[in-house]
Amino acid sequence: MKLRFISMIVALSVLLAFPAFALDLHQARDAGILGEKNDGYVAVLKKTPEAEALAKDINKKRAQEYERISKQNDQPVKVISNLAAKQIAKGINAGNKYQDTNGNWKTR
């Protein structure tokens, strides 16, 4: 009974601490988990469920923003996302991965 109680406490502690393990975009790029694609979106370089979820969330938000900017400037979304990709690649930290215009992965 006591062992069961301790196991439940440990399991609960792990579940409550889980958000502390959550990565943000910058941490994921710095760790080589996510890379910046040449189309303005992120790619998962080291697959984990957390990385997949983070990439999906970031790409969804970027798609919404690209759509908004596209409508504002009467330009195709692809033009906006490609321009954004160039700006993003210029601003990433040393050691981060990005795709060049030919789709080759590079390290800043």
C-alpha cells in the first residue's frame, strides 16, 4: 500500500513537472531539434512527440500570420512566406540549422 502511494506521488510529480520540460522555438533550434525551412516554416530534425507538436503549433501560427500579411499587401502567401524565410534565416543563432534556397541544410 505504501509503495503504491509513493508510486502515485512520483507519477503525479512527473505529470505536474512536464510543462517544465517544454521547449520553445529558440531552445528547439539551439538543440538542433527544429530547423528553418526555405519556405518560412519549421521542420523537425530530431523526431519526438514534443518536437512534432511544437512544429505543428509554430507552423499553424506562421501560416495564419502569412495569410494576414498576404491579404494586407495583396501578395500570394507563398511570396510572403519565402520573404519571411530569408529574414528568419538571417536572424537565427550561430549553430542553428536552416535550408538554403536549393533546400540544402546549412548551419549558421
